[in-house]
Amino acid sequence: MSDDFLGWVSRGWRSVAAILSLAASIIEIASHSTIIAEWIHGAFPHIPQFGPTSDALQCVAMLILLVPCFSVVRKLKAPGGASERRKLATTAAKQFWQSWVWLVAVWLFFYLALLLRQTLDPSNNILWGPAIDALNNLQGALLFVCYWHMTGITIREPSEGDGDSGPSEGPPPSSLLFVSLALFFVADLVATLHTGRLGDPIQPVRTRMLFQLLSGLWVGVSLGLVTGCLESEYFNVDHREYLLSRRIVISSLYLYAVLQVAYVGFGITQSGLGLMEAFATVLSLPLKVLFILFCSWMLQSHRLEFYMMRTRETILGIDKDWNSFK
């Protein structure tokens, strides 16, 4: 059986996830189309109209995908007699897996918050905005931690005769990230409350869109950094050439990174950006599922461990190689 990404996706639960994501996208398109919605309501009047269809579908998809995401870690085991660097690569891959699983969980909480806002608070209290921004920013932080694990040495090699791996050489700046997120949340909350008291209906919208722009840019940059790592040839070891199918997969993930800017005006009816929000919502689910499937594949196929071991060797030997080149 093919061990490349598309061959892997076509088997087992992955194919079911791909088919369900496409079906969910069709339902999302229908929910955003006035003509289709009116036709469905006319043909089936006994079915109640449910507004926040997209957010509900996202919640269900993330909840279902969390189960195989947790099970992936069982595959992360170095074979018997493996070299010390292979074992370190396996440990680093487990660090990536932890951040990645938390990312999927935060996606679930993000869309759950959107769903609760639309169903429980139709008046759209202004305090929802900063809270949802905080969840969106947390996605960016976890993506950045994933990127850090893929591009740096986070575990020290054991000294000769010492079986302890020792402390990290370059751990992700988690404390700095989460302090920055806390400061952003406080600024977002204070600005939202302040503009809400001014009595000007336009000013709160501008404030929300400014913080949404910053949040969307942060998540987009972080996702773009991770996608750049996924383009490495170390994930393409079964093929001698860079396949067209793989170019399409990576290009789709870059599209998902760019799409994060569409968070501007998200959930703000006065923003006039309803079309962009609908477009982003329809595309986000299949692209999110594609990202999760690709990460699952590189973890289960041990390609991430191979990538991390080769990246470590490159980092350690780059000065020597540069001096030889000069």
C-alpha cells in the first residue's frame, strides 16, 4: 500500500473524515445561501431553521478528530536498538504532538464559544469579543510552539556516560507567549469596554476590527511558519520528484494561513464583511481537516521524527559546512 500522504488519507478513518468534511462544507454553503435555505424551508417546513450551522459543524468535526489525534502518540516509539539521536527525535516529536493536540482542542473551544454566543446571547454582548479573540490568539501561540519544535533543538544530547537527557537547550518561549496573550486580552477588554460606553455605534466596531486584524495576522503568520516546515523534502522521501498532488496540498495549507486575515469583522454584522466571513467559514473546515490529517500522517509514518533528526544534524553541522563552503 502507498505510504505517501494521499495514499494514507484514502484508507481507514482518514477517508471518512475527508468525506465528512466535504459534506459539511456543502451543508455550510447551503446554510449561507439564501436561495438554498428558502428552498429547503419550503420543501421541508417541519424542519426548524438553525442559524449557527457552521459553528456547530466545526465543533462536531473537532470533537470527532480529537480521538484519533490522541491515539497518534502510540505510534511514536523508537525501534529497539535505535541510535540516541533517533530517540531524541522521537521525544521531540512527542513535544510537537502535545502542542498539536492542544491546538485541535482550542479549535473546538473557539467554535464552541462562537456557537454559544449565537445561541445563548442573540444580543451579542460586547464581552464575547475579547474572549473569542483570546481563543484565536491561543491558536497562534500553539502553532508558533509547533513551529519552534520543528526548527530548533529543544532537547540536549546526553553527555557520555550519562543517561539523562538533561534540560532543554532552546525550549519554546511559552512564558513570553502567554504573558503577551494576557496583555493583549487586557488591552482588548479595556478598549472594548471603553468604546462601548461612548455611545457611538461605529467606534466599538472599529475597535473590534482592529483587534481582530492583529489577531488574524498573528495566527496567519504562525500557521504560515508551520506550513513552510511541512514543505520540507524530508516529508517527501518516497518520491524522487515533487509531486503535483503535494504542491496542491501545501498550497492549500498556505491558503489556510492567508485566510486567517478574514477574521476581521468576524461576527460583527455592522462591519459589512458578511460575504468574506461566509467565504472563510466555508473554506476553513476542509482546510483545517487537511492540516490535521497531514500532521497525523507525518506523526504516524515517523516522517516527523526523520525530519527532526535531520534538522538537528543540519543545525549542529551548519557552521562546519559553511566554513567548508567558503
